[in-house]
Amino acid sequence: MTAINSELTPDTIHHMDINDGLKLLPDNSIDLIIADPPYGINYRSGSRKRKFTAIQNDDIIMADWLVDAFRVLKDGGALYCYSRWDVYVEWYHRISQHFPIKNCIVWQKNGGGMGDLRGAYSPAHEFLIFAVKGRHILDGKRISDVWAVPRDPAVTYIHPTQKPVKLAEMIIEKSSKPGDIVLVPFCGSGGDCVAAKRMGRRFIAFDVEKQYVEAASQRLSIPA
């Protein structure tokens, strides 16, 4: 296992900007990256259960971290990056400048959401860009690129763009092995870290917003 900088304790969510955090990671030290960056859509949560503040850096396509993400990922490793239909082209373009893209996985999350309730269809999916560094071999039998995983109940949200742990478990199962190190550049609700812990992987996570670092760390401290 490649040594990690002593400033970055494994299995910890670090309150740090991703670009600063990545600079502390050695080349070829990460086995898998699961990224849920601000999409660049100025998202505002419409939840009636809990009011969330605006997500930092969600007014731009913030993709400068991809350069160092490629550097720290091992040859044969994989990057999974969430996106949405209206910014997918931008994210595809930015990621493809560094990584070969293999698939656009469709996360079928069930209907709902805000928007034009009478003039537009109910949004029931998001995208997950699957890219690689070198030759990446998926574990297990081949599955489709449409993943039907229900969203978490709104009452359980600790972050406005929370993703189900099950999604991260599917990624981790297909693209890593026990003991591997998973990088979570934008920790958010901490679901990716929970999945890594459950499945016997190490993780290094970052988030620039202290409130989410604290909430996700608390979530990790609760026995599964």
C-alpha cells in the first residue's frame, strides 16, 4: 500500500478544500474515486422537511481538481463522477480531458423533485460518469448501465444532494477490493464513506463545509 501523507489520517473526513487536500496525496496512491461535486446548477433544496443553505461553488463547473485526481489515482483505477442531464456535456468534456470515459450510468432514483410541476416531466434520474486510468477490470458478472436505487427518505437527509449508500456500495463492489483506498473528494452526507467502511475499504474524504464534515463524521460514528 502506498504511504499517505501523515497530515491525512485514513478513514477520516477532512475539513479542507479538495484542491488543497489532493496536493497532500502522493502519486498513484488511490484505488478508486467517487466524486459528487457541485454540479454547477445553483441548486436550491425544495425540501419541506429541512431547509438547507446553498451549496458552495455550485455556480460554476468546478473541475480543476481533476488534474490532481488523475495524478493520485493508480493505474488500473476508476473514477465515478455524478452529474445531471443539463450539465452532463460540460462534465463529460472536462473529465474526458484527463480520463478515458467508459460509460454513462443512469441512476434511476424514482420520480419527484421540484421544477415546473405542470409543464415538465418529473425528474427520476441522474447520471454517473464512469472513467478509468489505464485498464480497469470490473469485478463480478457484467451488469447494465441503469441502476435502480431508491433515494433516501427526505426526512433522513443531512445534505441537500444526499446519495444512497447502496449506490456507493455498488461502485465499491465493482471497482475495488478489500483494503483498497477510496477517495471521496466531496464528502457531503458521508454515504460513500459509510459504504467504504462497511465493505472493508479505507477512505480519505474532504469537504469544504464544516457543517457537513461534522454531520457526516457523526453518521460514521454510529454502528451500521
